[in-house]
Amino acid sequence: MSSATAQATLKKSRLLGDTLLVTSSVVFPLIGLCIFFCYPLFLVAGKSLQLADGTYGIANYINVLTSPGIVKAVGNSMILSVSTTAFCLVLGFAVAFALQRSGIGGKRYLRGALSLPLLAPSLVQALGLLFLLGRNGLVHKWTGWDIEIYGFWGLLIANILYALPQAILIIEAALRQSDARYYEAAEILGASKWRQFLDITLPNAKFGILSAGFVVFTVTITDFGNAAVIGGNFKVLATEIYSQVVGQMNFGMGAVIGILLLLPTLIAVYIERVASQKQFGGSSESAIPVSTGFYAKRDVPLGIFVHTIGSIAVIVVITVIMASFIKLWPYRMTFTLANYNITLSGGYAPLWTSLLVSVEAAVLGVIFLFFLAFSMKRISPKLAKIVYLLAVLPVGVPGLVLGISYVLAFNVSDNMLGVLYGSSFLIALCNFYHYHSQGFLTMVTGVRAVPPSLEETVSCFGGGNFRILRDAVLPFMGPTIISVFFFIFMRSMVTLSAVIFLISSKVSVAAVSVMRLDEAGFTSQAAAFSTCIMITVILAMGLMNSLIHLYSKSGSRKEEIKNNQDGSQKRGFARMIDRNYCWTST
Amino acid sequence: MKSFSIKNVRIFATGALLGLAVCSQVQAGEITVYSALEEDEIADYLAVAKKSLPDIEINVLRLSTGDLGARIIAESANPQADVIWGFAVTNMADKKIISQLEPYKAANSESLPAQYRAEDGSWFAATGYMGAFCVNTEVLKSKNLPMPQSWADLTNPVYKGEVVMPNPASSGTGYLQIAAIIQGAGEEAGWKLIDDMDGNMAQYTSSGSKPCKMARAGEYAIGASLSFVAMKSVEMGYPISMVIPSDWAGYELEASGLVAGSKNKEDAKKFLDWTLSQEAAEVYAKYKAIITIPGSKPSEMATAAGLPENLSEVLYPVDFAKSAMERPEILKKWSATTAK
């Protein structure tokens, strides 16, 4: 009798703990989104309705929609974003597949090579392409070929380089888990490899591919940096915002374009609908990981292809690193270290601020995003839909607009939010929310790959959400969590467009130093500073990686992760339990 | 110079460690200055200013003209700066910015010629820069092109696809160039010139210094840009010749003013006084094409780059008020003229 009561109390408290876990998993990240994304954006929306004389109305919208050139900019932006998306999905899938499912060599190198565009300041990409493919670039000098890099094609190349790593990040999370038994069954039924790819691999990665496509499309349509450097006379929407806000100091018109750029994120509604449909297969607790054996017919061409893409990313960066050791590129090609003697704008000090800011952004980001993604399946579908939309909206906001929205929201003297203004922590928050969508979509893709039956197993053994989290979700999510952490870390080290509105006379970051050096005419010093940032990022990542390694070695979770990764062994916990036993005993 | 950077290191380190820098608390003797002057000039000027104003801690936020303008407007509800220093007068004259200033007649400002200061004392300009062509002599040689001397020369079809200039809709430099052409040549002839040049234009860039950087990298032969970048490029050893267009060289003044919301007006005023001192004029000479302070000598760099001693010979007297007022109309017409 008393033991029954005790059990009931236990159950009750566990239930309470469960609810508490799910509630706080949603509530805290949601409060963050509201304060640090929705509220600032709301103020920008207000600006878009404010007219030059201080009154309110929709005149700005009419002005934008009827201004000459806007139709062309919309058309150009669409063509560019659609092409970039098409290329990035094909290339991104090839690379993610090569990394996760094939037996090609040099995977670690390839992974590193393709993260370069994420950890390099935007100046590096711009200079690299110019030094290589410009009218006076190396390719022209060596081959005499007159390339016209400025315009659509140059912009397409630059955008692909920038967006591809983000596509890979998400698609990889989708390809991480699969079940060899589907492939075995298909084999027995006589399906060709190609058929298997079309009917098993692709459908299973559907959500990841759609999400990646959404991210690529949106980052391309909102990107200003590449368009300004290499777009030539190919005018896009983001350059229109820039000339309205920065060129003509016309916030209202800029805000209108910023709001209009949110429209593409409506695609996300469709992705969410697809996602809520039951995906065939999914993985199960008894899944036998697909072997990553080497099939010459598939892996040799695939290997050559993906390594070629990787090499392009490497060559662009190497060129700039080389130029940083040159006296006067391309006229006096003598070696010098002088460019590394940087005394302007605080010397190398902003680099340390950046490091701090980026670690803050990444830690905060991973915690919020992981719990938010984890709770998506555990809250009502209606709420989940709203959370999903809010969480993917930030990718539709250009950095310039986000930065200004932060000034409007946090440069206040009459309430608590004002305390953050001018601090490096606000920069960290801004960087996290700037890349919120990519991190969230990667996490959600990763969580979807966790076998539902494994969660059920834990649950019917009496494990609450907390146990599910610890024993089922976390072990599967290890690699995805780490890749999201590094993604936010890398972007936060180098992102510029929003940050220039948040630095103060006392707090500045590394990316701003690069911009200032370049603006003051010291291009080689800017290249040298960029090189230092890249080295710092790589060293910091190496250090953090070995820390994670060390930690996971001491814990038993390591085994789980390892088993997931090599896949040759049975999955300890999951395999021990027979699902039937679970059902019959309850 | 050294003490400036060490101080900065310390400030950055503390700021980074604290995470939350408490900057709403203004210390006595500390001012925040927003400036669009270049990074290296600021470091030099401050090193000198420190000696004359040892009790004032001067914190400078440096951004490009456009970015700084956007920042100042966005912050207008709660202004963070005490002083705006060296900011394009065309932008300063914008209603959204000038309304944040408080008239202050700095010591020595009365001695400036009238066109270099606001009537009500809300701004004054100690320095300025001008529109200039950056011509890459190596590209000229390899393509066998003549040296251009004026805007009119740029309509010559031999330069087709070899000229770059800033887009006036996104760059102040671009605007000062076409404003000077239109005011100088007159409406009709001016627009015809712009239309004719458009045929040779390889691209319109979003930033004003970009055309010069493209020219010096050898991407294009001629970049219509700024005297500042041109002189810097010559000094750094690029094969660049600076050409001040002989017909209508547009110029821009770098204005300074006192922010009405300043919490430390006393020190802000002391600093503004300093920016017009003879001592300041001497350091300006190291960088500036135009120095308005009476009795100051032109810089060595300016002479080396071929600037005449008497600037009024080459500067077209731009009417800034007119130029700011007509801006929307001119930009609209420019878009129509150059739309391809």
C-alpha cells in the first residue's frame, strides 16, 4: 500500500520533472528569440512605415515597389538565388554523401577545406577571387585568358563558395544515420545501386535537402558583401538596401526592402509541412549502419569531383595568405613580414574580444538550439509550427538590417535592455541570432535522425524525457552538436555586416579591424590580419576539439558516439533491449 | 602613438573580461568621438591632441561615412557621441543628423572662410578631400592609351570598358563627382557628359575608394575616386598617377560639430577647439588634400601627387546646400540615364 503510494509520488514527480524539462527547453530559447530577434525586427517594421516627415503610412512600400530598377533587382536576385541554390544542393549533397557514405580518402582534409569560406573574413574571399580571376589576376597572367569576373558568373561563384558549407552542414546531419537493412532488402529485390539511391537515400534525406535549399536561397538573397565586390553592374536587392540606408541615409526605404526580403522565408512553411509528414524509414534502434566501403566505380569519380571543389576553396584562401607576405601585390613580389606589424585600431587586441564573443555565442547557441530542437516533437504541433517559423526567420534578415534593429532596440536609457548596449555580450547575442536558423535547422535535422523506437524503448523502461535525452538523443547527436558549435563559432569570428553597428569606441572585434585596414588603404595588412584570424580560429577549434575528445573519453557516452560513428559494432544500449520484451512487459 | 595603442589594448582587455562594459557611466574627462577620418590619421592626430589635452580621455569610434551616418541616425533616440569629427558635410547637412547637433562657435572658427562653416555654428570643416582619378600607368602603357586629364576626356571611346566610378546612390564620392559635373557644365551639358561617359564605364561601385583600389590592382585603367586613396596609393608604390580633373573637380568637406545630447560638453568643446588649432593644422598636412585653416601649408603628399598650391584654381565652388537639396532628383535622373 505504502509502496504503491511512494511509487505514485515518484511517478508524479517524474512527470513534473518531465514537463519542466520540456517547458524550459522551449520557454528559454523562445524568450531569447522574442527579445533578441522579434522585438528588434518589430522596430524595423515600424521604421518601414515611418515617412520622411515623421508621420506613418505605406508610402515607403509604394515608393520601393514603383522605383525604377527595383523590378530588375528583384529579378536578378531571384535568378541568382535560384541558380546558387541549385548548384549548392547538387554539390552539397555530393560532398555530404562523400563524407558520410563513401570510402573516399582525405575526408578530414576535405571537411577542413570546405569550412574555409566560413572561417575566412569576407575580404579574403573577395581578394582571393580578384587576385585569381580578376582582369589582372593570376589566371589571366598565366593563360592570357580575358575573364569577365564581374557580374552574374563571378557573383555565382562567390555565393556558391559562401553558401556551400552551410548546405553541407545540414545535409550531412541528414545523412549521418541510416539503416543498412533497407539497402540489403533492396539488393535482394534486385534494385540497382542507382534505384537504391533514388528510393532510399534521397527520400530519407528529404528534410535535410529542403532545409539546406531554404538556407542557401535565403543567405544568397540577403547577402551584400559578395554583390558589392564582384557583382559589377549586376544589381541585387541587398545592394539596394545598402544604397538606401548607407548611401542615402534613408531608413524607411531600406527597412521596406528588409521586410520584403522576409517573404522567401515563407518557403519554410512548406518545409515544415513536409517535415511533419511521416518520413518513411527513419532509423530504428536496431539499425545497422550503412558500411562506408570503397566502391571504385562510384568513389573514384566522386572523390575527384569533391576534392576539386575543396581545392577551389583552398586555393582562394592560400592566394590571400601568400599576398599577405608580399610587399606590393602584384607589382613588387618580394617576401616581407612587415604587413604583420599591425599597430592601427588597437593592433591585435580585437582578436581576443572576437574569440571571447565567439565562444559565448557558440556555447549559448548550442545549448538553446539543442533544447529547442529536442522539444519540437514534444510540444503541440500548433506551437511547434510557430516555434519553427520564428526559429528559421533570422536567416531572412540581412546583417545590415539586423544591426540597425539592435541599435533601435538596445540603445535606450530608460529600461534594462539598455545595459547591454556597447558590451561585447550584445555582439555575441547578435552573432548567435544572425546564424540562428542554420544552427536550428541542422539540430532539427539531426534530432529527426534519432530512432524514434530508441526513444520509445527508453520511455517504456520508465525513463522520462531526461533519460531519453541522456541515453537516446545525446549519444546520437554528438557530431551534429559539435558541428553546430563550430559553425556558430566560425561565423561569429568573422561576420561583419551587423557587428559594425554594435562596436563602440571601446569594444571592437577582429572583423572590423580587417575592414578598417582595408578602408584605410592597407590591403596587404588587411590580408595579414585575416590570416591571423584564420589561424586563431583553426587553433581554437583544434584546442576545443581535443577538449571534447578528452571529455568524451572519460565518460561512457564516448562509446555510444564511437559506435555510431564506426558503425561496425552493435549499438550497446539499444541492442541490449528487445523491443518486444518492452511491449509485453507493459 | 605607442601610448595610444597600449591604452587601447588595456581598454579592450578590460572590456573583454568584463563582458558587460558599463559605458553608460560617463567618467569626467572622457569623451566619445565619432569620426569618418581614416584609421591611421586618427592615430596620429590623437597622439598630438593628447599632449595638448592631457586631462581628456578621447575615445574614437571610426566608421566609413555611410556606415557612421546610419549609426548616428539609428542612435538618435539616445545619442552616444559627444563630438562628430571629420564627417562628410553633405551627410552632416542631412536633417536627421544636423538636428542632433548643438551650435558651438569653436575658437578660431570665425577665421575660416564662410563656405567652410555653417552660419549658425552647428558645424565647421577644418579639412576636406577631392574627387580625383587614379590612373594606372602600367595598364595605360600596355593598352597604349593616352593619359586622361578631365571628365570630358573620359568620354573618349578609346577608354571603353576601362573606367570605373562610384555609384552616386550608394557613395558620397560618386555623388560629389556628378554634382560637380552638373553644377559646373550646367544641366544639359552635364547630363550629356554623364551619358557619354556611361558608354565607357565598366562598372559603378558601391564604395568611393573602390575604383582607385581596382585601378591600382590593375583591374581597370582609370578609377574615378578620392584624393585620399590616390595619394596613399602613390605613396605605397603602386603604379598610380593622381589626376585632378581639369574641368570640374568635385570636393567634399570633413565637418565637425558638438552633439546636443553630450554629457560632457565642456571637454567636447575643448576638443573641438583643438581640431581648429595651428598644431592640428600641422598634423593634417601629413594627410590632407584640403586644409581650410588659414595660414596652413599644403601637405608634402599633396605636392608630390601633383596638387597645385592654390587649390581654388582646381576646385569647382560646389554649392553644398543646393547639392543636398537636389539629391533625390539627381539620383533619379542618374538611374534613368545610366540604366542599361
